[in-house]
Amino acid sequence: MSINLNNICKQFGAFTALDNINLDIPEGELVALLGPSGCGKTTLLRIIAGLEQADTGDVFLKGDNVTDKPVKSRQIGFVFQHYALFRHMTVFENVAFGLRVKPRRSRPNNEFITKKVHALLELVQLDWLNDRYPDQLSGGQRQRIALARALAVEPSVLLLDEPFGALDASVRKDLRMWLRNLHHDLNVTSIFVTHDQEEAMEVASQVVVLNHGRIEQQGSPSEIYDYPANAFVSRFIGQTNVFDLAEHDSDWLQTAGLLTPNQAGKIAHVRPHDIVIQKSTTENTAPATVKDWQHLGALIRLELVKNGNNESSAPVYAEMPNDQFKELELNRGDKVDLKIRQAHWFH
Amino acid sequence: MNSISARPYITPKMLTLSDPDWVRYALIGLTLSIIGLFLVLPLATVLLEAFAKGWSTYKASLTHSDALSAMRLTLLVALVTVPLTTVFGISAAWAIARFNFRGKNLLITLIDLPFSVSPVIAGLIYVLIFGAQGWLGPWLSEHDIKIVFAVPGIILATLFVTFPFVARELIPLMQEMGHEEEEAALSLGASGWKTFFRITLPNIKWGLLNGVLLCNARAMGEFGAVSVVSGHIRGLTNTLPLHVEVSYNEYDFVGAFASASILAALAVVTLVVKTFLEWKLKQDLKAGSTRRW
């Protein structure tokens, strides 16, 4: 285990930022701390780094209890949300900083530093910018320099706070894959904080979902998506249709013949792609009507209205591949039959 | 041809020019004549009077032992107060910009106190505390320690009037710059001192120098507070501004104006350096803000 957190709690005044967090992160993983804003994910990252002190609980890095160690002796690399590059230093000096401030005994000589910095700058493909100042760089370039700077001290753990938060959508896409590949090459245990579930699913090998200072679920992206532990995770990760059997949805599901035999709770969450649609042959009793649809690239998302006496209720979303949608030749106002392939049940 | 570029467009410059000419010339003329009358003319008078009896008299009155000792004392006072005010200013700004604590606003207000209190009061406070009839007076005279009417008193009074200068310059600057770069340095293994000298200090240096400069100008030019505690002992407790007054009262006009010309020169140099520092500071902040959007 590379990172262990035991019973971490943190209060800010009356606000509970972290409520008894226990987390084990194995060596070499790329972990996403995912949650809505204010869920405590950045606080948790800063506690691991030592930039913040937990009220109670212990932090172990590579088996060492570092709870009382200051940030400078924790051997972590931290990439800040706004990069925090040293504005009065060139890119080269920024990356060299961690090596130059080492105590004299362990400080490498100039030749070594120069070689190492250029190697790191080549790793992030920005060696040609080595004599520029941070304010002459684009957002994506700063991000990569910040990463190179953090890697210079060969951290045992790499921590990234909203690494793509301040970037344009297009740059963000590229950097996500780049970070994933970089992690694959370096194999440093890394944690990044994000509020974007798509980003977490795309980049991370493990996802930790946080809400209100608690861990809701931890697992691989597919575990989290296919087997959400609770209603919050199911709603937060990807789109989902919520059917509440205690409310009027029960009647509609009954008349639509959708109640699955193995129902295990009162609330059913159904992913849009788990709803299969067919043109209805029995116009009058058909459970839903096509209201509209949107193109999501390879997929089409259909917006359906429930037929019956509760037409004001929330629409149902269904997704299907583009070519399948074309075969169905649906029009707005068409009545359709539904089949629910799979549902997640919560109480 | 782009149709948008053909559209009439009012620039801000055209708007400012839309005032009638006579308003512009009247306002510019008024400002210039007031500056001329109240700033340039007195400065010129100082120089004219100082050289009224020629270069050799000017030189002689500046090299007079009383004048020299006044200069030495003024330098000593500045040399002691400026570093102390600088250390205080950095610590106060650090505390206020970096930590949240109860009474923070009160502290900010208190730092400004010397600006709102008359310097004479500041001097009187020290006389009341350390003077012969003051609280600590008997104890001090028992132990043969002289504070009032001696150099320590002058330094204390100068400290009182100068201590907001550096702090006031740094507080908004450090609040604006934030804490992230320092945290980054710490996470890279730098110690607290290394972080301060390699990250914090370079980031605040122009603001700091500006504060030090203003503090120095005030320390050398302070009259009111120092006048109360000094006792005007020639060659011993007269600073340069006090020496100007004493000489003038004794009808030694050349001596008074010669010393005054030194102070005036100090003011001009301060002004020029200050303009340069503020220009550098603005550039630094600009670089910082583009970095953060």
C-alpha cells in the first residue's frame, strides 16, 4: 500500500469538511478523488500533502506515519490548480528549484541539475521553452511545467489539484490522455482531484467518490459505473433515469409492464442505454411518446414522455446507437414500447 | 470591404476632448500655477537662499560641526529605524495576509494609527512615559538611563511615526499574490527560510523597496515628534530638520537653507526612485495577473 488514510476528520468551524475518511491506495495507481464542489476532496488532497492538518486521524505514505511531518519532508509532488509557477524564475529555474533547495549534503551538482531539468522538460515536450517566464506560456504549457517541476524531486506520490480545471475544453482532452500515458510510463502513485465524472472515468484507474466529507464508493471506473453503491453515486456518475415506486411511477411502470421480477428496493435507477425502444404496435396502450432527440456523436439520446395521467412528470431518457436509431425511423409524437434491460435498486 | 469598420466609432480619447478648449486650458493652467507657486517656487527659494552668499559660505555652513553632527544623527536614526520598521512591516503583512485570526481588522486599524495621530502627540507620549516626571522617569534616572532628550528618545519617536510605511505597502501586495507559490516551494522540499528568501522576497521586493524608501524619507525628515523629545541640544540631539529650525531662529539663513537644500535633494531623489519602483511594481503585478487570468 502506498497511501493509507485512517479515520481522517477535518472541521472548518461548524462545517465538517471530512468525516472519518479511511482510504487505502495501492502502489502505482492513478486515483481520481471525485465529488461535487464542497465535498472535501481538495481538503483531503491537501491533508495527504501536509499543506493542511487533519483534526484527527493518521496519514501513511509508503508505510511511514507522516501525520506530524511537515510538507517539505513528505516527498510528495503537488501540482496546484493554478499551477503556482514561480513568476520571477524561468521555466528552467522553476523545474530546477526542488533540486537547488536540497540540503547541501544531498544537493546534486550543477551539471546533474542541468541534465535532469532538460530530461524532465523533454518528458513534458517543452524543452524549447526553458528560458521563458511563466507569464509567456499558455495554460496547457504551464500545467506541464508545473508537472515537470513536481517530478524533479522524484516524489513517492504525485498529487494534482483539479489539474485540468483551468484549461480550454480542447486542451483538456489532449492533456487527459497525455497524463494517463505519462502515468503509465512513470508509474508513480498519483491522486488527482476533479469534479468532472467524465474526466475521472477517462483518466483514472481507481475512482473515489466523495460527498459531504464521506467516501461514497471506491473502485475501478467500470465497477463504479456498473455497480453504484448508492443513489448518490448512481446519479453522479453518468446519466440515469430515476423511477420512484412509492410515487406514481409505480402505476406507470405497472401499466407499461416494466416491473422487473427481481426488484430489490423502492427506487429504480435505469441508465439511458438500458432502455430498449420499439415502435409500438398498440398505439393506445403504449407507455411513452417520443418528444425529441439529441445527437451525442455515436449515440442518439431520446427524450420520452410517459403516457397516462401523469404527463407532467419527469421525462425518460433513452440512448441508442446512431444506426439503430435510423433503422427505427422514429418521428416526434410516435408512440413507443419500452423494455428495461437492467435497473439498480435503492431504498 | 468590412462594413463594421466603416461605422462611426467614438474612442475614449474623443470623449475627453469634447470639453471646450478653454476648460482644458484653464484647468491645466490652474494646476500648473498652483504647483509652481507652492512647490517649485519654495524649492527654488531654498536653493537661492542657500547659495545667496556663494558656494564657499554654503560649503562652510554644511561642514560646520553642528551641521555635520546633525547629519550624522539623522543618518543614525534612519539606519536604526528603517531596518526595524522593515522587519515589523514584513511580519505584520505576513500575519495579516496569511492567517485568519480574531482582531485582524483591529490590528490593521492600529497599524494606521501613526498616520492619524499628530506627530507632536507621539513625541509627548514618550515624554510622558520616559520623561523625568513620567511613569518610568524616576526608575530610569536611578539607573542612569537617558531616553528623552537623548538619541534613544529620538529613535523611539521616529519609529512611532514611520512604522506603518512598510506594512501598509506590503499588506495589499501579499494579499493579492496569495500563498500558492510558497506552498509549492514547501512541497518541493524548501525550508521556511529558503521559501521566504527565494520566493516571497523576490515577489514583494518592489513593494518592499518602495515602503523602505518612503519610510527612510520620513525618518530623515520627521520634525514634530522628534522636536518634542529631542531637547534641541546642539551637536548632540539635533537632527537635520531640527538643525534647520535652530539655524533659522538664530538668523543664520544660509546655514538653515543649506541644510534645507540637503533635505530637498533627498525629497527629489525619493520621488524619482519612487516613480521607478511603482512602475516596476505595476509590471510585476501585471505579469502575475496574466498568469492567473
